[in-house]
Amino acid sequence: MRSARIPLVLATALVVAVTLTGCAEEKKAAAPQLPERTCFGVFTRADLEPLMGYGDSVEVSGPVDARLTAERRSATCSVYVDGRGRALVTATRQPLGQSFVWPPTDPAPDPLPLGDKGIVWQTGARVALTCNGPKDSFELELGLSGSVEHMKPGTSQALFTALMTKFLASARQQTQCGV
């Protein structure tokens, strides 16, 4: 009789464990809903989804565009999921002849063949270029970084390269770099 109770207890424990696991997975599997276009109107929902992870709410802060001028020298877009930073997109304009200083990353970044100087690493990418606009010339720096904890290892650099390629094309147009 005792042996019949053990399987029943084990079966009950297994049902409870599966039920609790199912609830946890159901809650964890919910991806937050991003706006259709975000971060200066450059990125689609699908572009940034790999960086978002799981959560209930998304908050995006930043201007609607990256139209930089001598008066408006920078623009920053931040994307938060449940209050945690998931993506940061920046554009900075400065007078011609000044150089951008990039802090070291660990491990060292790989070169990115975009702009005058570009680098990509596991959690982001940067590009600097000289722009000859219709009214003046200036230096432009673009930066992307994001949370890669929910991504398959080894895939983030390709994502940041694709995101930066798209951002660079849009930023050139929005800042009138070379237009």
C-alpha cells in the first residue's frame, strides 16, 4: 500500500511543479510591445526586439529625430523595459577638427568599416565621420549600445553592425551630412 502512495505523491508534486513552471514561463515569455518605429524614427520594432528581453512595460525617451545643428549638438534615445535600460542610441555633432574620445572596451572592439572610423563590440557600436553639409562642415559621432543578455551568444556583433548601418544612413540624411 505504501508503494502506491509514493507514486501518487510524486505525481502530485510533478503536476504542481509543471503548473508552477508553466506559470513562470508564461509570464517570462511575454515580450514588451515596442512602438512600430522608435529612436529618431530609425528603427522598427523588429530591429530592436532582440535587445528587449522580457517584461511588461516599455518606455522610450528622446526626441523624434536626430536633426543636429550648431545649436542642437546631441540627441539621445533610451529604451527601458520595466525600468531597466535595454537600448541607448546617441548622435553627437561637434565642430570640425575636434576628435571623439572612445573609452576602452573589454574585450577590445573589432573594426567596423563604416564612416571614417567605426568599432563594434559585444554590447554596442560607434561610428565617427566628417560631414560636409550644405552650410558647414562638422564631426558626427553615432553610438549604439544595448542589453544582450537575452541573445544567443556570438550574435550581438552582427546585430549591432546591422543596426549601425541603418542608423548611419538615416543620421546622414537627418543631419544633412554630405547632402
